[in-house]
Amino acid sequence: MANLLKVAASVAPEVERPAAEKLISGDPVFTTWNLEEKDGLYAGIWQSTVGKWHVSYDEWEYFRLLKGVSILTDAEGQETRLTAGDSFIIRPGFSGTWEVVETTRKDYVIRL
């Protein structure tokens, strides 16, 4: 079935860290399993270890936390605690910080 893709972390992951100028604290390591990249749509699984960094979104993203605890804080300082089972949409123009309190894993769909 060429048009049906089982979502599983069966592809080789990409491992990286936030850019030095974005890092606020810790030494977070990002592991990303990109499952689909087509026509400006990206879907997969992302994981990060503990740390905090600046974020700025030009894209639209839907995500659901599979495990862990994070805190997303907008530019005005409003904090949102993210825990396993939570689903959110981040719209283009969001900026602030992402802090991983406990190793966090999410599935995501991004639209450029």
C-alpha cells in the first residue's frame, strides 16, 4: 500500500542541538524521525532532552505530546505547561521559549 504509511520511528533519526545563540540553559539534544516530507508538509516524531531555548515559528505546527513535560512561554511571558496527552497548534508568528523539564517526545505535522 504505497499511500498508507505506518507511523513508527523506523527511519534513521537526525540528532542535533539548538543553535548556540538560541540556547538559554542546559544541553538539550534533539532527535527527529522525519516520516514524511512532501509539498511543504512535514510529519514525524521529535524528542528532546532537558534544556531551554528561544523559538520563533514561521510555519504552522500541530503536535501531540507522547511523553514528558515541557513549558512553552510566549513573548509576553505567558507560560503553558505541556504534558503527555496534550495536543496543540502553534501558528506562524509565535515566538518565545521552549523548556524541556522532563525528556519530551511529540508527534508533529508542520505546514510551511
